[in-house]
Amino acid sequence: MTEVPFVERKFELDGGELVVCFFTPSKAPGGEFHCRYVIGWPKREVRRYACGLDGLQALMLAMRTVHTELIESDAYKAGRLTWCDRANLDLPPTWGEGSLYDPPPRP
């Protein structure tokens, strides 16, 4: 059975796409929640998960972990990895900040 991602984001990378998928958080046997994610680099696929006290925390920590991995990549540091043609990848801890969220000027 193939699980469908809960949400995904497509980043621009070298004229193509880098797709990151997040799966629905689920309760683990120990009581914590896991949120699995996949980073689809062109030459490899990274599959990991983050843990949280509840599903929302697990999802946010997964997004934060992905953000860290992406901004530490050689592609990002070289300016080849963007989202909406911007360096701000709009994932925690920076989401909701910057020009994408500035209100338009009043007429």
C-alpha cells in the first residue's frame, strides 16, 4: 500500500523541482507522535520523521527539520534552491515573514 502525503511543497532547483512531502502524523507505540517526511533530491531520496507530544508539534518539528536540511544544503547556499523565486523557503521557523506576507499598498 502506498501512503499519500498529507501536504507537499515544490521548490525550484536548477530549473526543475525539489518536492518535499509530509505525511499525516500518527501516534507511536510509546505515546509520542511521528510525522514522516520525504525530501526528493535529484540523486537521492531522504526519508525521516520528527517526534512531538501531539500531531501538530510533530508536523511543525518535521517542517523545521526540513527547513534546516534545505538551508544547509550546497544547492541553497549557492542560490540554486528557492521557493516562488525567493530564498525564503517559507517553512518554520521563518514562515509568515517577509515580502510574501506584506499587505499590498493601498490604492
